[in-house]
Amino acid sequence: MTARQLTTAKPRVTLADLFFRNARTLYDWMYRRGAPWEGSTKPDFVELLSSGGISPETVGVRAIDIGCGIGDYSRLLADHGFDVSGVDLSPVAIERARSGTDPGALSPLFVNADLLDLPKGVSGPFDLLVDIGTLDDFPRTRRPEGVEVITSLARPGSVLYLWCFYGRDRDLPAMSFQGASRYLAPGIEPGELTALFSDDWEIETVAGVEGERWASFLMVRR
């Protein structure tokens, strides 16, 4: 199955579909109160930066943080020498990201924008693309659109770090507020990831084990 076929498939309607239709309002509400993922870190991503596995010297200096939230990872990338654009759908998140940046530090450019409708000021190609928990928030019927935009922002040789809820539907709990679930937050399935990305990207698993319901990947644009 290809990404185009995934677009026309008819998976079950989930709460993710309803969430997506009202995403800006819902994300604003969460960021005003403190989103549940704030303060979390992805150790494998931090290790990639700290070890130099990902650096401006190895991949290039231009980076985009897709779904940057309050900007923690954007600032981390800037601290490691990247020229960073952080993009998020939520105006509240972007306001907090800007206010939380040290004026004396190398500051990312924070832009309030929908990934599916980026302004001209956010244009590729980017050398490094970072998606930590954004594409998996898309309902499955809309993920191919997200991948098309991500791919359009890259050049041959660009690197994408992707962290996502991950797992086959049959292995997920029906409902969970602690990770992927069939009806609330469907993960990206193994076959789905291949269909979405394999036409244009080389895919490598970085972290994640069976049963944890998440995984991270490094991909290189062909």
C-alpha cells in the first residue's frame, strides 16, 4: 500500500479525527494549563545531539522543529548550533515559546502556523527536520498530507528525526491517557510508516521496543 492509497482508505473514525477538527482550540486550552507532555525529554534525541550524531557539521545548519510546542527542543537545537525555525499550530504555545527564550541566547524563530498551510516565511529546504509527537496526532486519513509537506521541506540528504506513538491497532488498549490507544490516540503502525515514507526516505529505527507503544526513527531523504 502506498501513501496515496492510505489517503483513500477508510479506517475507523476515532477521537483523533474529532480532535483534529478542533485542534487549535484544544491545544490552546492545554497549553494555557500546562500540556501533559511539557517537561518530558526524548533521551535518544538528546543523545544524538550530545554525541554529535546529529550536528550542523554532519547534517547542515538549517533545522525545523515541527509542532514545537513551548520550544524546548527548538532551544536545544539552537544551543547545539542550528539555525532553527519552530512551528506550532497553537498561538498560546508560540507565545510561551517566545517568552521562554533567553534574549541573550541564540534564539529560534518561532512561527504560529499549521503544518498543512505554512507561510512563505517557513520554506525549505531544511537540513534537519524534527517531529516529536506531531504526525502521530494526525488522524490516519490526514497523515499522508503531513508527510507530503515534510518531504517538500527536505532536500536529498536531509535528515528527519521522528518520534511517535507506535504499534499495531490489535496490540493497543482501547483507551489510554498514557500513550497510544485504538480510539483516542492511534499510533503509527509499522506497515503504515513504510507506506508513508519509503518512496522518498531511507528509514532507520533509533529507539523503542515492542510493548512500549512508541518508537523513534532517523530518516534520510533520497
